Amino acid sequence: MLNLILRVAVNSVALWVAAQLVTGISLSDSVPAVLLVAVIFGLVNAFIRPIALLLSLPFLILTLGLFTLVVNTAMLGLTAWLTDSLRIDGFWSAFLGALVISIVSWVLSLFLPDD
């Protein structure tokens, strides 16, 4: 249970950092709304992202994995579509936001215990 709470916190911080750094991404100022967006983002990544990666496997192989950034962009866009608390203005904002979220999540995950 603690691991789940930590993952939601990491997603929340990563989404907030992306909203601060990338023009074209806006996130609600309300903490409960940000936590809800983080939960939705986590659910999208847990259930839909593996299917998208499997379906895009030829592109992943062809681009040596760089197509993963496009899949991450689509997952962020889907999250924005599912909630009103996250707004993204266009593909490049979503692309840069997905890149920032990936980097921030990776860095913060280094400090979490491995379970």
C-alpha cells in the first residue's frame, strides 16, 4: 500500500514539474485534482500502455525504442482527454511533457525502495 502511495506521489510531482516547465501544459492548482490526475495517469500507464507498446512493437524495433516517446506522449494525451484538470495544447507540448515526466519519474524512483 505504501508503494502505491509513493508511486502516486512520484507521478504527481512529475506532472507538476512538467506543467511548470513546458508551455502548453496546464495542471489544476488543487492538490486533490493533481492527485486524481496522477491516479488516472498511473491507471492509463498500467492498463493501456502495455497494449500500445505491443501493438507498436514493429515501430519500437525499427526505431530502436525511440517510438516509446510517442507512446508516452499518447498516454499523456489520453490522460488529458480523460480529465478536466490537465490541459495540453498540441503534440509537441505533450511530447516534451512526456519526456519531462519520464525523466522526473526516473530520478525520483531512484530514491524509492525496490519492492
